Amino acid sequence: MKIYHDEYTKIFKAFCDENRLRILEMLRSGEKCGCMLEEALPISQSTLSHHMKILVESGVVAVRKDKKWSYYTISDDGAEQAKALLQKILEKEYDQLVCCNCDME
């Protein structure tokens, strides 16, 4: 398995912040306007924008723009990619077991 750490880092970065996890929980029930997310979280608009940028860049969240408003939703493709990546990383590869100069008797 070839690992593309730079791409994978974006996905895992999306999940490593409490506010981003709260946003993802809110998006589970469907598309939300950025203003709804801002009202529900104890963060400023600029901080929300920062978190949304990370979530969108990861591919886990999709954004739809309508005039001056941004609407966010969990991306089905992004969610599947994140699940598959975690499963792939945690999957054991016994055929590549290598021992370092120790006696295995």
C-alpha cells in the first residue's frame, strides 16, 4: 500500500478538532447554512470560516454557494473515502512481517 501522507493528512485534520467534530455532528441531519452553524457554536465567524475551509479541503464536507450564502453538507464520496482510508491504515499486513536481526527459534 502506497501512502499519500499529504492527502491523508487533510482528511485526518478534519477530525482532530472539537469544533469540527461538532460541525460534522450538526451536518449529519442535512445541509446547513454557515449562519446556522455560527449561531450554534461558541466561535466567531472567522474561526468558523477557518474550520469550514479545513473540512471542505478534506473532501469530507461539500459546499454550495447561493449568492452571498454558503451551504454545507457531508459529502458522501468524502465520507466513504475517509472510512476506507482509516480501514486501510489499520489493516494489518502480515505478509510484510520483518524481523530485525533477532533469533527467532
